Amino acid sequence: MGRLETYLELLAKWNSKINLVSKSTLDHAWTRHFVDSAQLLELAPDDAKIWIDMGSGGGFPGLVIAIIGAELRPALSVTLMESDQRKCAFLRNVLRETGVAAQVLSKRIEQIDPTGADVISARALAPLHVLLGFAVHHGAPNLTALFPKGESWKSEVEAAEREWRFQHEVWPSKTNPEAVVLRIKEIEHV
């Protein structure tokens, strides 16, 4: 909890200089960002070793996963992918201040060599059909992709099914009745 509180303090401080999250959501950051991110951990396989968070931005969900994982799943290696150098500096600062070990890759997702991840997450990054392409590139054969999606998730799934075959489960979001978390496996291009 102390590490998450440190993260929140740094988020508020840095957000005035870099747009990490919408200013209107800072007052509700625990629910809107932290709990929303933390719910992904329980949907991941218990034996996952490599977690990649694509387009980490202000660290949601990947940085929250790294902080909680440091306590609950110490064998879990978390990598945060973010192309914005200023946001990478923020992510590294939070990791340093909280004493959590995670890697920050400051390149575009498509420029990073395949990672062989067991779990891939992305929040508010791209439409599902684009995320699936990134997931195939970076995922291990047994990949579990966890993508929080808003109220238009059904149309995103339908659009993605035109290009991709995949198994998916829909989990209601714990923080927004209009949102879901898509847990996706067995992804292959049509």
C-alpha cells in the first residue's frame, strides 16, 4: 500500500508537467486508475513469468501490476513499453522511488524485438484488431492478453474477428459498469 501511495503522490506531482492522466480523474485515482489496473492481476495465469504492458503511459495497468506483483508474485517480470521519453522518465522515477524492479522500454511497440510474454496488457492504447497484432508479435504460444475496454467493446470484438481468430472471455469491470476486461487466448491471423 505504501508503494502505491508513493506512486499516487508522484503521479499528482508529475501530472502537472506531463499529461499522464486526465486531470479530472486525479481525485478518483484509486478507483479510476489503481483498482481498475489491479483487477487484471487476478485474471492472469498464476504461473505467468513475463508480463508486458504496451503503451504504459502513466503506468496503468503495468506499473500497478509491477508494484503489486513485487509482493504477491515476486517471480513475475514486468516490462513497460512506452515511446514517449518523458513518460518513460516518470515510470523509471516511480520504480526507483518505490524500490520495484521492472524494465522500461522507450521505443514504439512494433520496433521492439519479440518478447515471448506470457501476459500482455494494454489500456486505452488502440482498437482490438491492432492490439491483437502487437500481441501476436510479442506473445509466447500460451499467451493471455488482458485488454480493458469501454462500452464499445462488442463492436471492437466484431471488427477484430474479421482479421483474427481468437478465444475470448468477457469479465465485467470492477470499477465501471459499462466496461469489461477481455481475456484473450489462441490468437491467429485469418
